Amino acid sequence: MNWSIDTSPMLPAPVFWAAVAVAIALAAFLLMRRSRGGALRVVALTAMLLAIANPTLRQEERESLANIALVVVDESTSQTIAERPDYAARIKRDLDAKLAAIPNLDVRTVTAAKTTGDGASGTNLFGELNRALANTPTDRLAGVIMITDGQVHDVPQAAAALGFDAPVHALLTGKPDEFDRRIEVVKAPKYSIVGSTRDVEVKVIESGRRTAGSDEVTLRVRREGQRDELRRAQIGRPVTVAMPFPHAGQNII
């Protein structure tokens, strides 16, 4: 509980302070001259100035608001690989226990990049984070913790673009020796004549690999109405695959 005195003068500030200066000068003159009733007049002037100052005694009761920690859980397709769901669940349980031990902290959990079956759109964690921040005062934000596999596609170019001044941490699922492998389409025809065959150029790319291994991988080619074809491919080198166009419309390989 806090007590304070506020003033709200009935006169404009310049006029009020000018009146104070005149009153001080007049009080000094009366006291120096030792005029009869001078002390009483000084008291009267002081009372008049206090009345004009319009003082108010204010009593405040303040209650501190809790800090807020946002936990963003990545539920993208890559998070469903192997044992990553179990890793994420264990990390979340351990994190909840540790954050619960911190006094005056409100923990809010946000799920992001959840697979909906409508097509892959990448792992967008910061978009979901921004939606959560719409209802979170940034001056109360203690920090952001993301539980993810590390592949995030909407990371801001600069920290200033986040819109808040708080630390962002990432807790990674998976194992230290894991790496990513993907097929990149280098060149593909936009159209062709029904009954013809065109070439598609693809490339197998690996990133984040830490252990030595063979540079060759097996590429499985699946065409409509045909048996799968197994091809040997060098990592990082283009491979040409024949693509037939047996019918109009979409042809898939």
C-alpha cells in the first residue's frame, strides 16, 4: 500500500507559480518589517496557496502481474519421424516441471505447424507465435521456448522483426547424428504431348550429415501403371529420369 500527495492547481501553472513567488516575497517583507500580525498573514497566504494548489491524498494498492513464458511445440510432419514425438513429449514434461518451480511465472503453450492433411506448407513457428503474442503484453514476456527439430521456414531476418525484447530458446528433438535427405527437382517439363516421353532431372541432397558414409543412395522411381524402378544415384549429382505422358491431365512420377 502506497500513500502519495498529488496537486492539481486551480490556476494555470505559470499563474500559480507567479502567485507563489509574490506570496514568498510578501511574506519575507512582512516578517522583516515585523509588522503587527505578520505571522498570521503569512499563515493565511500559505493556506490560500495550498487551497489553490488543490492537494489530494491518494492511497494506492498495487498487485504485481506475473511474467509470461510462451512454449511453442512444433507438430509439423518432420516431428512425426521415428521417436521424435516421444522426445518432444519428454522435453515438454521436463520443461513444465522446471517452469512450474519458477515463482510468478505464467506458462502458455502454443502448438504450431500441425499437420492437417491439406498439403505441406513448411514449418512456420513464428507465425503461430505472432498470433499468440496478439493477446500477450510484450512488457510481461519473459521468454519464448520452442520444441522443434530445428527446421523452421519462417525465421525473421532480424531480431528486431520479432516485435519483443525477450530471449528465444530452441530445444531440439532427435539425435545428434541425424541428418536430412531430400529430393530436389532440378528440371521438369511443364507440359508434353500425350504418348510422348520427357526427361525429368532430379538431385538427392543431404545436409547436416556428421558421419562418413557412402555417396551413393538408392532412388525409387514410381510411375503410373508401371513397376517401381530402382536407380543408383550419387548424392549432389543430377539424375535424369524418363517421364512418360500416357494420358491428358495430371501425369505423376
